[in-house]
Amino acid sequence: IIKKRVFTEGSDVKAGQLLYQIDPAVYQAAFDSAKANLGSVRLKEERYKDLVKIKAVSQQDYDDSFAALKQVEADVAATKATVESARINLAYTKVTAQMSGRIGRSTVTNGALVTASQPAALATIQQLDSMYVDVTQSTVDLLKLKQNLAKGLLKKGDSAQAPVKLLMEDGSQYPLTGTLKFSELTVDQSTGSVTLRAVFPNPQQLLLPGMFVRAILVEGVSEQAIIVPQRGVTRNPKGEAMVMVVGAEEKVEPRPIKVVRTVGDSWLVSEGLKAGDRVIV
């Protein structure tokens, strides 16, 4: 039976802080009884030891006393174990915090019945100082990344300590930078993706468990990448990307290009342009 809840819901708690007091009456009685039994057994042990030391009895009585002494010593050991078990059970009546953090609402009230190993938690403590952010990457993107790295189109960054930035649900950028910790080796068959885990400092507790965010992670760097404003790119009847450039004699000429993806308000160009080309927008 929950006798008392001694914390404030939604407050910060420290490891070892008392959270709930379970009615200790039954366990206190068992502990006191075990201690009393241990005391009487110890007195008997000391009495037999004295008899053995002075040899004030016959050999047969001595042997009987010695055997009785060993039995009493065994009883002492067994009673000590009983006392320790009772002490542990009594200690369980004080439910303490196993970690520091912020505690949520209590699922039980004073007078509620709780049982050992019940599936429902009495309360949940969450550490908010630093937060795990789990993001997914499709295996298609992962394969393209590895192919580009193999071809030399990209240079691999320091993936062990790669910086990660966050975009919040409202589109704003989280002010602090996180660190990539690891990437899963197993593909989720239902989504065809792998999970990446990053750790972010959270001193202002802006990040909350269960929040949806978008992560920006630098996995590879292209040192010779060329981007062109989207407003300068059109499509020809074949659907190919085209730009108008200023040629050598200051004449306008169309040029087909290959684009990979958008980067902000620009296209990332893989073929058709080189550094120094003048594109008409």
C-alpha cells in the first residue's frame, strides 16, 4: 500500500531521493523478529563456546556440545541471512530515484495497491540535460553516398565526430550543435532505412522526448561542387535542364546541364558548367 508520495510532480529530483513510502509495518515486524532470533541464537553460541573452552564436561558431553555448537553456528548463519532478507524487503518500502532528472506525473495516489514487478511504472524520470536524436537515412541515399565517395566526387567527413544541426518542428534552427554517435548496421525492412543517432546538449530544455525534428548531417564534402540559381535553369522539350551562358565573344548560347538536387534556392550541377562560366538569370 502506498502510504505517502513525497515528491512534486513535474519537479527535478536527485538520484537517491525518496519518492514513495510503502507501508512498512509487515516488513518492519519481520525484520525485528529476525533480529530478535539472531540475538537468542548468538547467546546460545557463546554459552557452548565457553563450555568447550574449559572442558568442564566429559568427552561425550564435549562431543555433544561441540556438535551442538556447530549446529548453533549454522543457525546463526541462516538467521543472519534471514535478517538480511528482511532488511532488504524493508528497504524496498522506500522507493527512491535511481537517477537524477525531471519526474513526470504519478500514476498512483496515497492508499493505492502496488505489487512487485508490476508492468505499470509509478512515475517516470527523464534526463533532459542531453538528448538522443534518432534520424533515418534511406538505403538508396546511403548507396549513392558510398558510390560518390568511391568515385571521388565526395570526400568523407569525420563521421566519428560529425557535427549535426537540427531544424525544429516550426522550421527554426536549434541553436546548439550535436555530435553523431553511431550509425546502425541493420536495415529496417519495413522502411528500407538505417538509423543514425546524435547527441545534443539541452541546457534550456527546448528538446523534449518524442519531439519530431529534422537533422542536417555532413556525411561527405564536395570541394569542387557547382551550384546555379534555380531561376536561371529551364527545361527543353526533352525535359533536359538548360541554362543560357555568355560565350567567349559575349554572345548568348544555350547549354544543357545535368542537375543532381536542390540546395536551398539553387541546383547542384554535376555536368555542363565549370567555375567561371557566366550564367544568365
